[in-house]
Amino acid sequence: MGLETRVKELLRCLFFPPKCCACGELLQEHLLDTEPRALCEKCRRKWELAKLATCKRCGEELSSCRCMSRTLKSAGASVVLKAVSYDKTRDSVPRRCVLFMKRHNSRAAFAYFSDELARVLKDYLAETYTAENSILVTYVPRGRKAMRKVGFDQSELLARGISENLGCDFARLLGRRRGAFREQKRLGKEERFENVKDAFLLERSDLKQLNGRYRCIVLVDDVVTTGASLAACVGLLRSEFHGRIVCLCLAETEKS
């Protein structure tokens, strides 16, 4: 980032002081800071600690865990990658961060958490010998009602940030159908799957042509609970794309 841009950022911070997206504490930024900051030191330590949690199924740290539900596997997902996990019935820094990004279009927060997800993805790409220029990043589109209410799509912003971080291609491949689809957070597990069964559609008619250009599509979502929305989107992509479909989520709820 150039000096002129940093000065503009500093002036913006003077008039609109940045706050921790988990607790609201004012963040002290410096002109020479090069890394995006979204958390105070106390919350950052809690976030880092959450990343060290292990999967209850395989025992691996979450960033190394490759477990996924039968539903996602049946839909055609190759793997589900995630940064953290949290119990949605308890207050925690990861839970607050996810909720913050659903409501606030914070450049610092999306830069920070896009970097977090990019690191998780980089490890997987190295593990599978996949070149960054052979992947295409897309996302699970947000519901129309939520888009009208807040004016942005948190998964799209995360996906764009990951694409910029890795220097790989980004494209909108999926959309939402018009209809009386209810908010997923208000539904039970079975209701969620029924609700999204016909909620999504492919936005591009040339998806089959991507097979020769990309080895992998990365499907980004902010949080996976039952995996209903992810599975619906994976199924649509799999109908046209024959390479790997990698689901990449910032958080997974422990009851998913």
C-alpha cells in the first residue's frame, strides 16, 4: 500500500476510529501498519486460540480437518475447509465476528478474515499440488431479503478478498431464485434443506467451458451450519463442472 493511500487511511481512522469487530473496543492503528486489523489484542488472542481447536471427529486442528457431512459428499463436494468452529448457543469471539460481518460492511474486517481464509486455502493447495492460477473462486449468494436490508453480500466480499490475496480468478456463478424463501437461521435442520432445494440457480450458461481452464472451483460461505445451502450450490456446480469443488468457510458451527 502506497504512502498516499496510507495517509488517506489514517485520516479516515481519525474521523471514523476503527473498532474491534468482536467487542467494540477502539483500535490503535499506526501509519506503518501493513496487516489489516479488525480485532483488539485480547480478541485476537481468543481468535487464534479458537483456530487451534481440534475436530471432534478426526482429532485434527480445524485448518487441517478434511471432514464433511454425508450430504455435502453426496452433492459432489471434494472437501470442506474452515478456519474456526463455535457453538452457536454460546457467546464467543468467532460467533461475534461472523455476526458482525453479516451486518457491517467493514473493509478492515473483510480484509482480515479474507486473509485468514486465504491461508487455509493456501495450505490445501500446497497439500494437493494445485497451482493458484488453476482455481476459480465463487460464493454462496445471500438471500434477496438480507441483501435489500444491508446492501452487501458477506460471502461475496470474502471471496473477492481471497481472490485478490491469491491472485486467482473470481466469478459470480450462482444466483438466488425469486420466491418466498425463508431465512435459514430461523429454521430447523430438515426445514433448511427443504427451504433451499430450489432456492439457487446457475448464473452462467458456459459453465462446462470452465472444465478445460480450471482444476478447482472454490465455493466460499461465511458459516456452515447444516450445510444445506452449500450442498444445494455444490449440486448445481457439479452438474456442469467435473473438477474439484472446494467449500471454504470462515466458521463451522459445532452442531453442523
